[in-house]
Amino acid sequence: MSVKVTEDCISCGACESICDAVFSIEDKAVVNEANVADNMDCVKEAADACPVGAIVVE
């Protein structure tokens, strides 16, 4: 699976607080691709919680 953060990201930190193994906040959320496969449950939870829908899981 692939996880991307779109330009819509407002750097609110919701994804990082839910799934810090995968997401970190710099100028916008950044995805640690190496940890995605082992953390899909929290990745999906973070995507659902994103207030602007900026996390795309494919």
C-alpha cells in the first residue's frame, strides 16, 4: 500500500498523534514509508481523522 499527504495538509498534527511511527510534521506531514506496512491500522485511523482529508491511502 502507498500513503501520500496532499498539499491540502494544514500541519495540525492529528496524524502524528495517532500514528507517530508513520507520520511526522515538518512543513507538512511527512510519511515514513518504511513503517507503513506494519502500521496500516493506525494509518487508516489517521487518514479518517484528518480534518482536511489530506492523507491518501492507495
